[in-house]
Amino acid sequence: MEKFLTIYEKFLKLLTMLVGTVAGFLVMFCGFAIVWEVISRGVFHAPTEWVMEISTYCIVIAGFLGMGVAYAGKKHIHVDIFVSKMSPKTRTYAELVTCIIGAFYSYLFMVQSFGMMMLSIELNNCAPTTLGTPLWIPQSAMPVGFAVLLLQIIRTILEDIVKIKANDFTMDFAKEVNK
């Protein structure tokens, strides 16, 4: 199980880095687009029609893609006041329970958002804007983001199961992956 987990974590690390890089470039592009809009509007007196819509899509897509990245970096919101007072064993069991619940909801959101995206493709839904952006494009970030988040939560569940089976609650899998 530990060998599988090490391979799974290496794959997940690469996937998360790829998704995080795409999210980062989207935010950077959004920044450049807004700067262009300011210059275009202020200097050339020629505002653009696309910056507001594209910037909004970029930020929303980056947010969904960043969910798994934030989870992998342990940057999601959690309540330390109770967890810090628990023993490592109790903390591992509590984490396992909350991860199972989180996996359920991530799976649910992933499936539902995938259905919404597929419906937009089927109905050829487009934004009622000048650009008429096909809505499946920004919607596609939702199932992808939740899938990466789900894979990260599954990683934590597998780590907790290994810790429980080995009765060793001090194991640090991050060190193994970074070798």
C-alpha cells in the first residue's frame, strides 16, 4: 500500500503542479488584460469589450483549479483550536472522518458540475454578451477543479489508513514524495 501511495502522490504532485501553473497563468493574464484596459481607456480613449468578461472567467477558472492546489499545500480553512489539542491518533481519525465527508461532497460537486457543463454543450449555451462565450468553457473548470480536489482528499484518506494500519501516527508521506 505504501508503494502505491508513493506512486500516487508523485502523480498527484505533477497533476497539481500542472493545474496550479495553469491557474497562475490565468491570473497573470487577467492582470495584463486589466492593465491593457486601463491603458486603452485612459490613453487611447478606446475601451475594450472583452476585458471584463475574460478577466471574470479567468479569475473564476483559476479559483476552481486552485482548490486542489490549496488543499495540497494545507491552505484550506480548518479549525486548529480543537485539532491542536488532540493526540496524533485522535487527530488522524478525525481527519479521516472529515476527509470522507469532504470526498463525498467533492464527488457530488464534480458530478453535478460535469452534468451542467455537458448540458451547456448539448444546448449550445453561450453568454449573453458581445463575445458570446460558450459557457462550457468556463464551466469546465468546475469538474476539473473538484476532480483534483477529490484526488487530493483521497490521498489524505489513503495516508490516514496507512497510519492507522501501521499504528504509527508520526509518519510523514510528504518527505517520501520529495525524495
